[in-house]
Amino acid sequence: MKFFERDEKVSDTYKLNKSEAETVEKYIKKCEEKLDDTSESIIANERYKYAAKVASSSFVKKDKGALTVTDKIDKVVTNRFLALPIFVVVMFIVYFVSVTTVGAIVTDWTNEVLFAELIAPGVEDWLVSINTADWLTGLIVDGIIGGVGAVLGFVPQMFVLFLFLAFLEACGYMARIAFILDRLFRKFGLSGKSFIPMLIGTGCSVPGIMASRTIENERDRKMTIITSIFMPCGAKLPIIALIAGALFNEAWWVAPSAYFMGIAAVIISGIMLKKTKPFAGDPSPFVMELPAYRLPTVGNVLKSMWERGWSFIKKAGTVVLLSSIFIWFTSSFGIIEGKFAMVEDLSDGFLSKIGTALAWIFKPLGFGEWRLTVATIMGLVAKENVVSTIGILYGFAEVSESGEEIWELLAASYTQIAAYSYLAFNLLCAPCFAAIGATKREMNSGKWTWFAVGYQTVFAYAVALIIYQIGTLLSTGAFGLWTVIAFVVLGIMLYLLFRPQPKRSLTGERITA
């Protein structure tokens, strides 16, 4: 029985010779193929069947055979053919409503009226009336309001998103998603247990990474920590909303595609990593009891929404505030005629020099311009900084009547393909410092932490490169050296995806086909 479950301890204790191990493995695989399930799940199912048989002889169930409301719903939402399409539709609606419709209406008012027409001009007029120094006025209006305001403007969209997610969790559907994705993930070497940290990570990556502690298998736990940051957390939502609004005219498909891009990145990474020695092995079995559906209480849903949203607002008032002050000072001051002075043109500031020196790194991705380069790098401190930095460097606080003017500046500077490349890179690259710190604590290894950060960044760069170079080739016909490199990178990724899975015997030795 334990050999059938591929129990590592039993295999290590009672080592089979190569011939015996191959024979046992052959019969296990035949059984798995016939029953369309893994050996662990087959044994677990049989145990539950036996337990149910014993239990049925001990008590009599009223209304035997009658389906409950939960059973009726599950016959549809967990159906092997309908489950994934329903999940896709549900998450599409969640992100579409949050970012493009209801959330966008409130966010537009917040950006265009509250900050652009009321707060920024009002504060500036008051500061001028009391003869405040020009540099201090610039710091408060352009730095603090322009930076923090650019982030807080997207809070309504985040609250709508968190409201939907809280409702889905409280009603019991999110537990079904973990069950649904377990079958999909298992085909690619992942466990359904990995989805729980990813689900938690949609609010913030830090608790998502910490939730990986529930995974017993060390290989699966490390892989979950590495891949869970690909799911868009709350701090990445303003980036999605900004790109969707500025470059895609609030197109309906941009926000949902960002969510499914994260899931695709998790699956692709899972396949590639599982075919390497440190992560090779069968995924952990995933057994869970699905709770009955229930109508969530308004108080619980609103409490969950507020806790997630307030966490974001607090970060905007601390980390983003300090980062905005740093960005404003370094972009507004420079060396003019050999003297330290406040600059009129931001391209003469210290930050411009730093950004220009690093911009070449991102040029093959379509956004090799110093302002977006600086915004990307500041995103390592906190992902909220991406939007706040763009707000400062593109003059969010100077927009006189409509916040759409900053959108027009971005749209005039970048193509839609370059914008989507920028979105992909910032969604998939290394997370903020707090999440990197959580990775270090959970990995308990500096080497593994650097591997995680390196893998995430290289993977993001590769995806963004493929999107921009091949997308530009298909849309404009432009072809160059980086186009060739993009095809080479794509070829390498396809090879890593489809190369044969290393076979392992019950003795832990590799079996060559």
C-alpha cells in the first residue's frame, strides 16, 4: 500500500532493486491512467469510501438520496467540464466590474475632481497665500499630493475588488476554486495546496508567502513561495488600472487578462521548475472538506474588505509618502552651472541622470525611458510606488482640469504593445521589499531568496521581451536583433516546457526511458 502511494520513508527503508522498482512503478502508472487520478488520491478515495460504508451501517440518514442546495450547486460549479469555464467567467466579471465599470467611475471622480480640481489647487492656493517657499510648495503639491494622490485615487477600484473577493470567500466558492484547480495544477506538477497562498496573495503577497507553511512537502513549498507573487496583489491593481485607462482607453479585457496572466505564469513556472532537480517529485496530495454554501453576512464581508483596503491606505501614508518625497527631491534638484539648485526641467535632475543610465536595460522591452525606468525600480520598495512615481514625474498634480491629460501624455509616448509589456514586467517581476523579506524568512536561506528574486525578474523580463518584440513584429513588421533574441528566448521556454519529465523510481534513482 505504501509503495503504491510512493511513500518516501517506506521506499528509503525497504529499498527495492531497480527491476522491482520499475515493475511496481509500471503497475502504479497503469492504475493511475485507468482511474484518471494519482496514486495518493486513489488510496485516499478508497479510504473515504470504506469509512462511509462503515458509517452508513451505524446510522440512518433522513431523506436519503435527497440533494442539498450545496450538492445541487456543486454538480454545476465543480463539474469536470464546466468548472474551469465558470471560474474564468466569475473572475472575468470580478475584475471587469472592479477596474472597468463601477470601480472606474468612482476612481475617475477621485482622480479628476477630488485630487485634480479640489485638493491640489486648493492646497497650492493656500500655500501661495501664506507666502510659502517655492520648494516647499512644490514638495507638498507635486511631491506628496502628486505621488500619494496618484495611488489613493485607485482606492475605490481596490475596495470594489476586495468586496467581490470577500464575498466569494465567505460564500464558499473560493474553496471550490482550490478544489477545481487542484486537478489542473496536478497535471503540471503542482498541488491544489499552492492555490491557497496564491488566493491570500491577491490581497498582499506577504501573508500569501507566509501561508505556504501549510504545505508539508519542502519542494512544493519553495516552489509556491517563488510563484505565488505572480498573482496580482492589491498594490498591483493601480498599475493595471493606469495602463488600462491611459493606453487602452479602459478596454474591457486588460484587467481580467492581467489576472489570468498571473495564473498562466504560475502554471508555466511550475512545469519548468518541476523538471529541474531541486523541484522534481510528485506534488503533495490535496484533501479538503468543502464547506456548505452560505449567504455571507454584510458585516463580515465589509470587515474583510475594509481590513484589506485599510492596509493599502496605511502603506500609502507611510512607505509611499516617504518614497514620494525622495522621488520629488531627487527629480527636482540637480547641478546647474556647477551649483546645487532646483531645476525647472526634470530631465536636469539627479533622478533623470540615474534613470537614463539604467534605461538601456529596458529598451528592448519597449519602455527604455528614464521616467518609467525609475518607476519600475521604485516598485521594488513598494509596488504602489510605480503609480506614485509616474504621477510625480508626469506632473499629476499639475493637471488642471482633467486627470485624462496625464493619460494623454502616456498614450503619446508609448504604443499599446509597449504598455502591455510594461504591465507584464511589473506584474511578474520581483516583489516589494516586504515580500522579499517574507521570502527570506520562509525560505530560511539567503541563497534560495536570491534564486527566487532572480527567477522572478528573469522570467518577467523574458515574457515582456517576447510580448514587445514579437508583438511589434506582427503589428508593424519591424525586425531586428532583439526580435531574433525574443524568438530564441521563446524557443528556450518552449523547450523547458515540453522536454520530457525525468522519471524517478521508488528507490529515488533516475530511470532512463
